[in-house]
Amino acid sequence: MNSIIDLIFYSDYFRTTDNSSLGDEYKSAVDRVCEAEKQLLTRLPECAEFFEEYQDAQIAVTSLAQRYEFAKGMRVGAQLILELTKPLL
């Protein structure tokens, strides 16, 4: 972590997701994923270790994508602020 954007992203002070702000649609989607995982592991218990590896890889990809999008949003916001400081014509 060498940029201020990374420091803000990884800080608990500036959370990108707050459980209280997640909508019902998101919570419903998470419930569906959990139910599908439960059914998968019930039907194919021999795949549990492989599925865990898959989940770990998916989490890594998602985390990197979230960090990238956060950084991009911060940069766009900063550019917007700079644009607003220019004098009117």
C-alpha cells in the first residue's frame, strides 16, 4: 500500500460497504448464493475442498476489482473537483 487511495480503501474509517446500507435485493442475492452453496456441497461433498479453492480465487478477483473501481472513482472525483475550481468563462 503506497498510495493514499489504497490507504483510504483499506482503512476501517472509510468503509466501502456498510452492512446497514445494503439493500434487500443485495441481501436476497446473498441468501440465494448461500443456499446454492449449501445444496452444492450436500450433493457433491467430495468437491468441498475444490469449491473452497474456487471461492478463495473468486474472492481475490472480486477484491482486486473493487479496489480498482474504488481508485478509479476517487480519481474521477478528484478530477471533477479540479474542474470545478476553474474560473467561469
